[in-house]
Amino acid sequence: MSQIDDLPPLREVIERHGLQALKSLGQNFLLDLNLTARIARTAGRIDDLAVVEVGPGPGGLTRALLAVGAGRVVAVERDRRAIAALEEVAAHYPGRLDVIEGDALAIDTAALGDGPVAIVANLPYNIATPLLTGWLSAEPWPPRWRVMVLMFQKEVADRITAAPGDDAYGRLAVLTGWRAIATQMFDISPKAFVPPPKVTSTVVHFEPRPAPLPCRRESLEAVTAAAFGQRRKMLRQSLKALGVDVAALVESAGLDPTVRAETVPVAGFVALANAWDKLRGGRAPGG
Ligand SMILES: C[S@@+](CC[C@H](N)C(=O)[O-])C[C@H]1O[C@@H](n2cnc3c(N)ncnc32)[C@H](O)[C@@H]1O
């Protein structure tokens, strides 16, 4: 399939709107409509969801989302040059595409649209991690988003989906594993983009966990920051930064003080977060 709609080819759109890619905006455009359709289909059934897309650029993925049946797409794009190109797509799909010119970091993107949303994006690499941690940190939980399909540099995808014991296991994998089920779906070669980035990209599928293990997110972030701040050290050393009796903390969490952060599963960090709250006189949620 080389054509998913009868809009002009993306190369022509880029040329006509002067959309030469800017490095400062993390622009690597995906022009292969087979791939954009594959990404859109990875979200599953989206006809009854509003789809939030961050960084539509010339609109390749946007067009695929509309062509595979998204009821409505809300697209947030920072580059003013892309807005006219996206308005052409909106005119082709009357009432189904809202284009918002703005900075996705400054907008509560997950709150866009009515009711439940899907978030689907080929993210600008320079803000991909803060956007993801924002969506994973939504309060209250479960979040408005029902599914996310996001493209990252492969190295970042590995840090998101890493398991205990993997080199890439760290704070991002713990936050992700606590709140979501994240699965790497497929890689995309640099050759598929204009201009080609230096590294391979990976599409990751996220589903929110309906009932993450109870703990305060801020405490989970604090204990993982301390533990992975010195990832090669044993917990009895690395957790000193938390300012409580470390032996009591680790014992109360049911962990071995001689293990390193990189082998502790998500449930172990949740236990540490709750034990830390108790030692400081607070009440852990669920405790
Ligand atoms: C990797 S490109 C993806 C473009 C298009 N979705 C595609 O797949 O070809 C990232 C897009 O995000 C946009 N962008 C960069 N920073 C942004 C921000 N802070 N808020 C919204 N969009 C942003 C860029 O202008 C660019 O269009």
C-alpha cells in the first residue's frame, strides 16, 4: 500500500510548505505511508477515542490515524510552518482533525479531547522522556489515556522496557513498570525518515495498569533517584541519601541491604517508598 488517501504525496506537501526539517525541533519526518499506517494500527480500536498526536509535522502519521478510522484527532504542533499543511488534512476529513499550534510540554496534552484518549506520536527526541514521564505521572490514576503508541530512539525504548538485571534498568523502567505495561512492538530503520536520524527508532505500546501497587509517586521517585544515583553500590550505601535509618528502611521493605538497585524489581521499590513514608511518620497508601 503506497497510498492511504487521495491527499498529495508528503514530499510535495513538504516542498510546497517549505517544511525543511529543523534539528532544533527534533524533526525527522516519516514519509513511508506503510509504516505510518502500521504505527496507527498498533493502537488497536480508536474509533471511539479522541487520539492526541504530539508533533504531527507534515501530517504523515495524522493521515494514517484518520485513514484507519480514528474518530477524532487532536494534533499539537509547535512549528508554525506545519499548520497550513495540517489544515489541508483537516479540510479533507471535516470535523475530525483539530490542529493546535503550541508547545506540548506546556499543554496538558492528555487532557485534550473529550473522554478517554489514545496518545499516538513519533515524538521529538529532545522532549520524548519528559512527555512520557508526565503521562505516566497523571493524577488521579487510572489516567484519561487508554493506550499510548509512541516512537522513541531505540536506546530510550530499551530504558523504558528494561527488566531488573538489564543494563538499561533504571528510574524510567521503574516508573513505567509501576504504572503501565510497556511493550516494544517494532524497530524502524533510520532510512525510513527524512532526514535520517543517526540511530534506529522503536515503537512502544503502553497500557495503563488499572491498579498499580499502592504508594506515593513522589516517594517512589525519591527512593529510585537515591538507589540509582549510585547504581553500582549496595542499597545500604546508596539509600543513605534518604536521610533515615537505612537498616530499618531496608528491613521494613523486606529487602536485602547488600543488593544493588539494578536487581530490585518494581515491587521492591514500592515497598521501599512505603517504608520510607512510614519511617518519616507519614502513612503509606495501603499501609
Ligand atoms: C520526529 S518529528 C515527527 C513528525 C511527524 N509526526 C512524522 O512522523 O513524520 C517531531 C515533530 O514534533 C514537533 N515538535 C517539536 N517540539 C515540539 C513541542 N514542544 N510541542 C509540539 N510539537 C513539537 C516537530 O516540529 C516535529 O513536527
